[in-house]
Amino acid sequence: MTTTIALVRHGETDWNRERRFQGHADVPLNEAGLAQARELAASLDGEPFSAVYTSPLRRASETAKIVATRLGVEPRAHEALQEIDVGSWSGLTVTEVRARFPEGFARWADWRVTGWEDGESYERLSTRVVGGVLELAERHAGEHVLAVTHGGPMRAVLAVSLGLEIHSVHAAVGPIENCAVVRITVKDGKLEAVD
């Protein structure tokens, strides 16, 4: 049985606008992000989602609440959908990270390895998120599920669904904008991207 999962990145935050690393920081949506979430809700209205799950982080849960209210479904928090933990980079701008952690920034900018020394690795992120998505697919076999999450988890799922290494997916898919939607299917434990 095939399950369809629509992964959605949360709406904009002030930290997005300021190009700050958010990670596990619990930053709320700004006015633009709230407007993006309302537009997303309108665009998804009428789709047959049987469940809405969200990262427990505020920017995702606020997005999910707006969308789920429009869809008439109660959102449920799912820890696996949380963003990668960027450790000591959290709250810093790209410019600040480049100045304070030049070697780590160079590693991160090349998308080869994690730049921060603490926090979570991309491999751990991938294991956590993909495991969570497979769990949701099993729980909702044959259904349509909406998962409100973050750019990092979406890239992790895309990497697996496209048969790419986690470190090469960014170059392959480019940036994931706020409130972007990526659809995948899960059948027999295999993730596939939907064109």
C-alpha cells in the first residue's frame, strides 16, 4: 500500500530573514511567515489529508496549526520532524559563523561534513527523520499525510528518495523556500520523490 507524504517547510521567521542559524532554537513566525502559512493553507484546501504532523518547534507548529485548521485536522507533534541541532552556531548569522568558526564554516559551505563541533551530524539527522517518516507511513498506510518540518529534514528525506548522499542533496535540489511543499511516496519501506 502506498502512502503519500507532503513535507512542508515552516513559514518565515525573523531569523530566516536575518540569515541566522536556527537549529533547535524555538523562534516564532514573523508576519510574513504567518501570511505564507495562510497562503499554504489555502493552496492545500481540499486535499485528502488524513493526518497533520509537525515538528514541535514553534515556527513549524504555528505553520501546522494554520494549515490544519483550514483542513479540519488536529496537528500532532512528532519529534523526528525537528530541525537539525546546529549546536553553538544557533542564533548566529552566516557572517558571524564565518568569522568565529572559519574552518567549520568552510566544511559546512562545501556540504561535505557538518561544520559545527557540537549539535547533531547530518547522518544522525537523516536516521532520525527518515525513521520518523517511515513510521508515519506505516501508521497511515495508503493515506495522505502532511508533515510540517524544516529545510534540513526535508533535504534528508529528499536525499534518500532520490538515492543521493546527504552531503550532496543541497547542490542537487537547491534552496528550500519557506512554505515549500515536497511530496514523496512510501511503499514497502521505500521513499520515492513525486515529480
